[in-house]
Amino acid sequence: MIQLPRFALVVLVGPSGCGKSTFARRHFGAFETVSSDVCRALVAGDPGDQTATAAAFDVLHLIVARRLERRLLTVVDATSVTAESRAPLLAIARQHQVPAIAVVFDVPEELCLRNDAARPDRHVPAEAIRLHRERLARSLPGIHTEGFTAVHLLRGVEAIDAVTVDRTSPLATTLRGGGAGTGSLPGPPGSVDVPVRGGAAGSLSDPGPMPGGT
Ligand SMILES: Nc1ncnc2c1ncn2[C@@H]1O[C@H](COP(=O)(O)OP(=O)(O)OP(=O)(O)O)[C@@H](O)[C@H]1O
Ligand SMILES: [Mg+2]
């Protein structure tokens, strides 16, 4: 279970095709999720237009800030696989004194590729997915130092599908259950609650090389 306060900024973190938008649709309301693809579509007419990325994130950050001003729980649906891409979100959360919660999707590259291929609407190049996973692996060891109140690591699709979200917690501190996972970062399968203060973060402190990434 992912325990969330009623009011929080939730940052989904994971490569293209890992299931972020599917997860967001399953657990959050349509207007609670701010998606970089939707913002790209709004500014450029095409959710896949990478030339619109900077403008899309201007809009995304503005929407997030305006929602947090209103004390509305907000989910950011973008890959957010680098510390640099998470930093502005954390800054906005800090500005509004809102707990920021990361939900990290660690699924095998093959699954992302398969999911992407099965999508009816758009496709992301395999090289981009590989790069996302590589960037995620590189930034994970330090994620607990970035300023998140909690980091929830979901290893594998079984863990993702087993998770429930409880939005009544006074503090976002725990994540349990999740079942078997097939993620590729070392550590036990399933869901892991990563401490965000006091150093050593279990497997996140040394994710090591990810298969398929060079
Ligand atoms: N938990 C799941 N179980 C079964 N199929 C899934 C699951 N999650 C995602 N999929 C499939 O994978 C496809 C891609 O998932 P989704 O669009 O959620 O990925 P994403 O992480 O949002 O990717 P992007 O970053 O490119 O937007 C979906 O169209 C769906 O068919
Ligand atoms: Mg998506």
C-alpha cells in the first residue's frame, strides 16, 4: 500500500512504456494528473512532438504550481528519470510546503518495449526507452537526498498491479506488500519503501549496472 497524505505532489518516475499513465488512470482522478504528453499536445498539437518539450514543461510546471496553490493533490505523469527533471517539481513543492512523494517504476526494458509496441496511439523509439532506463539507474542512488518525503520503488509489473493507494495518511511514510517483482535493480522483488533521511537506502544506494544498458 502506498500511503499518501490528502494533499501531496506525487511524481511518477519511470521509462516510457513502463505503465505510468496506466497507473495514474487506475489510482487518481482524471484532473489530478498532469501529463507531459498532454502538455506537449496542448502546446504543439502532438503528444509525441519532442521539439515542444521545453514549452510543454513550462506549462506543466505552471499547472502544478497553480494546483498546489489550491491545495489540490497533484500527480505528475512524465518520465522524470533524471534528478534535473525532478528538481523543478521539488522546488515547486517546497515553495508550497507540500510533501513530494516519488513512485518509481522499475520494470525490465523488454516489458517497456512490449508495452510500447502494443500501444495503439503512439510509439517511442527503443533507443529512447533504453536511455530512460540508463538515466533512471544513474539517478536512483541519490533520489533519497533530493527532497522527497518518501520514495516508493515498485519492482516489476506484479508489484505495480498489486499496489493500492491510501490517501488518508497524515504522513506518507510506508509502503508494503506488492508481491513478486521482476525488476532489474538488485534487491528483493516487490515494493520497497526507501528511507529518505539518514543515509543508506538499501538497494538504491548501489543499483549497479542495469541489464541492457551501457
Ligand atoms: N499494469 C499494466 N498491466 C498491463 N498492461 C499495462 C500495464 N501498464 C501499462 N500497460 C500497457 O502498456 C502500455 C503503455 O503503458 P503507459 O502508457 O501507461 O506507459 P507510460 O509509462 O505512461 O509511457 P510514456 O512515458 O511513454 O507515456 C499501455 O497502453 C498498456 O497497454
Ligand atoms: Mg504515459
